[in-house]
Amino acid sequence: MAHIYDTIIIGGGPAGLSAGLYAARSKMKTLLIERGKFGGQTATTEELENYPGSMENCTGPGLVERMRKQAEEFGTEFVKDEVLEVELDGKVKKIICKKETYEAKTIIIATGAYPRLSGFKNEIELRGRGVSYCATCDADFFTELDVAVIGGGDSAIDEAIYLTKFADSVTIIHRRQGFRAAKTSLEKAQKNPKIKFILDTVVEEAKGDEILEGLVLKNVNTGEISELKVDGCFVFVGYLPITELFKDKIKLNDRGDIITDEEMRCDVPGVFAAGDVREKTLRQVVTAAADGAIAATTAEKYIEANFAE
């Protein structure tokens, strides 16, 4: 092993990039490992109106690229690799990847979350054939076509508004009358002539042999079954934390979120978590970035206390 890092950050979304910036700026030898695209979910978000100081027409990809460059300028090293195994119990932690094995005094877990499936029949079979989980990735495939959006939270409403730039019509299907989304976004959607709402309704089945042709709907109050002809269906019903690697190694809640204290400490000394992967009430870019800053600062204090020269 060539050297031991002060901290290794697993995950390159806003939490990981913020942690990289704060750690490297504090002169910690910092490595960030990301298996896919830097930016996580933020890299698939077209507009970021609610990030403090974001400029007009600020995009997710643009913001995360600036974050990555800033962390790099302060000295954060980046590698593209997949983590296969972690050894967290020792004073020096070990991260075993496909290409190489790394060691560090501290670990910051910022692996984020992935979209939850809605659970209707043929959802998996038609994924990528009309069923999507990312409007920014796939919206242009549905130009001048009719699409549905499943969900009632911020992502569902925001992405439905975004889809109106491409689709002829967007139908929001929600299992309740009430919405969890921010009132400003909801009002914007309600005023948009391209957006329709079907409430108190769930999707039972996606129809189509090779590509999506329509949805079978069920009213949760009356049990009435109906069909909606659509060319695309975008699912936004929440996210699940990416924590499979850490089961039985650190404390998780029933959903799989990592449990931390306010300073991002896990129950294993020298291990911290930040962003959507941890148990928290608000999952936004601004809270992920804050988590990353706190985790890096707490990791620095941990090193000072446990690795004194």
C-alpha cells in the first residue's frame, strides 16, 4: 500500500463533493470514489431553483461540475471504481474496489439513494421501454407525446413541470388528494395547461408488448378500473438508500438509512455518513452539501484526536 488517506469518500453526489471540498481545504489527504456519474441524482435534475444562490437557469449538471472542480482545485483526488467490500472495524479502514484497494483513517459514506419502484405489473419489463425514473434523462424521447407521472412529492411535481417542455400532455397520478410537494411548485403545476391530475388512484398495470401503450388505473376509494393511453410513464415515489455494502457493519434503520448523530458520526468510530444515504427529514441538495461539510469537519477532529503525531 503506497499510502493511507486521511479520508476516503464513497460517492460523488453533492454530499460527497462537499465533503471532498472541506476535507481537502483542511489539508487532509482526500480520495473520492465514484462508480458512475459524478453528481448523483442532482446530475439528472434540470432546474435547481431552490439551491441558495443558484443563478437563473442553474442546472443540476452545471452545479455539480462546479462543485467537482472546486474540490479538485483544493486537492481532492478522484477515481472511478466500484466498491466491493469495506472493512471498517480497525483503526485504519480498508476499501476494496474492483481495480484497487485503498486505506484511510476515516471513511465518509455518501452513496446516496436510488428510485423506489412503484410496484405495478410489468413495471420492470417495460423499464426503458416507456417506463422511466429520470425526466431529465428521457424527456426528449417523448416530444409531442402523452406521458404520465406517478407520485405526489417534490420530484413528481417538479419533473412533471419539466416534462411539459417536451410532451403534449402530462397526467399526474397520485394515490391521495393531498400532496407532499412544495406549495409553490404545486400551484405552478395546477396552472400549467398541459398538466392534468388523476387523484385517489394507483397504477395497477403497464400495458404493451415491446413498448408502453397505456396504464391500467384503479380508484382507491371506489375500486373502479380505467385505462389511460400514454406513451411514457415517469415514476417518482421516493428513494431507497444505497447501503447494501454496510449491512451488519454499521447501524441502519428499518428502511436501510444510516443512523448518525448531528455531526454525521456512525456507530463505528472513524466512519461518517452524509446526504440522502442517512436518516433525515429533508433530502435536498442544500442539506446534502451541509452534511458533507459537517462530516469532513468531524472527520478532521477525529483524526486529530486519534492519530496524533
